[in-house]
Amino acid sequence: MTFAALGFVGDFDQIRDLIGGFDGGVLTLVLLLSAVNYGLRFLRWQYYLHRLDVRLPMGRSLAIFLTGFLLAVTPGKAGELAKAWMAREFGAHRARPVVAVVVTERLLDVIAVLLLLASSVVVFTGQHSFTATIVLVAAAAVIALVYRPLTDRLMPMLAKTRLGAGRAAVLIDIHQAFNRLLEPRTLLVGLVLSTTAWAAEGIGCALVVRHYEPAVPMLASVFDYAASSIAGAASMLPGGLLAAEGSLVLLLERQGVALDAAMASTVIVRAATLWFAVIVGLLALPWVVVLLRRAADVQDQKHSQAVEPDVDQERDVEQQ
């Protein structure tokens, strides 16, 4: 879809040739950097579950996490909330803390990308005011999350809305779990993992761009990737489709990359990040289905064992 859309703007054949001639070794490295991103985010996921005393076997936890990549390709990544339901079905027994984990992860992802945008202070001379604005936004976001009185006031307000009506107890549980994840040490660990993870993909973007235009500074490409990610997230479109691609092409052109090369770079970057993650999620889906069936079988067995004694008692009464 991305390739076809960009083909309407640039030279379709030229873009195809540029993509076809891309260095396979560099592509492998870019994919490995995406894998580093996933690995660090999985460590964050595990750390948060541990902090909330949500106990899941490693295999089941990994299956849920990887399937989340597929669920993320929804408007606003709202589909990822299904991870809470899967965690409950797989033996966590509680879904509400996992909702807090998912929400915290998404917020930290945004803050981490904003921090990467701040790298522009090293790259773009004369744009310090723009960078200062980004840093202030990121700092304000962190302060807003950590400042307990603010979140404590927001929850009662949310409970009074149509969405929160009748769900006060649920919201309180989620809020308490959310606050535990925002304790200074926990927040710092999560933020470091998040920033490092997204920096890995930003470096991957830089490697792709430098293949076509070696003169572009690496930090400039990291900035372009971060800015396009924010644009995609702000669009609320599934996977940030078209919004992320369009903004990345424009930013790369601004760095002096030829239009067709910028489009080819964008296709490769999105394939190695978004679509690579979707493929991983698709591959993990059958694993999750099998685990769900096993969990359902276990529940059926427990139900049968609970019912059988009652049946035996009824037979004893009949014999008497």
C-alpha cells in the first residue's frame, strides 16, 4: 500500500529499482536493530509485570507480547488492550494491572520518541528554540505522569463520564497499578529501555538513508524517524499509515535526499519496522491460539472435577 501510494508521486520504476538494489547485508543489520527494539520492549514488559506481581510463564508472556505487534495495527493502538484479556486467560487471573502496563508502555514510547527528537540540537543549527520546545513537552509529559495529585484528580473525573459510568472500581484498580509503574525508579528503568529501543530503530533508519545519501548525518536520520513516528501516532491511523510515510519522505528531502531515494528509503524503513513487526505478530498468533485452547481445556477439566462430586452424591442418595 505504501509503495503504491508513493509511486503516484515519484517514479515508480525508479523507486522499485532503488529498492531492488539495496544492500542485503545492510538490510539484515536493520532488521537486527528492529529485533533489538522488540527485545528491549519485551524486557520492559516483563519488568512491569513483575512490578505488579503478575505472574506468567515466560513462554506465554512472550506469546502475548509478540501478538501485541499485530494488535498494535489498530487506530490509536487500542487493540493492544486485548493483551490484558490474554494475560488473564493464560493464568494471570487479573486483567486490570495489565491494562495499566499497556497504557504506561504507550506513554513511555511517546516520551522516548520526543527525547530522540531532542537530538536535533546537535544536528540543526539555528533551531534550538524548536528543540527546546520538544524537550519542554517531554519534560512536561514526565512531570504530568509522576505528579500523583494530578492523576488522582483525573480518575474521579473520568469515573463520572459516560465511558467510566459504573466502572469506578475497575478504574481505581487500574489507577493504583498505574501509580506503581510511575514510581521514580520504575519509571526511570522503563524510560531508559524505551529510549534505547526506539534509538535502535532510528539508527536502522539512518543506515538505510546513508545507503542512498552518505552525506546525511546519522542523528539527522534518527530525528527524521522520530518525527515521522510522532506524526503517525498523532494521525490515529492504523500503524500511522501514510502519515508516517509522507512525513518521513518530506523530512528526508529536507536533508538533501533525492525524492525517489527518499521514497525508497521510506518503503524499506517501514518494511523493516512496522511490517516486520506485523509479520512477527502473525507468526505468534497460532501459538497464542494453541495456548488459548489449552487454557480453555484446563478450565473445562476444573469445571468437570467440580461437578462430578455432586453427581456422585446424587447417585448415593438415589441408592439409599
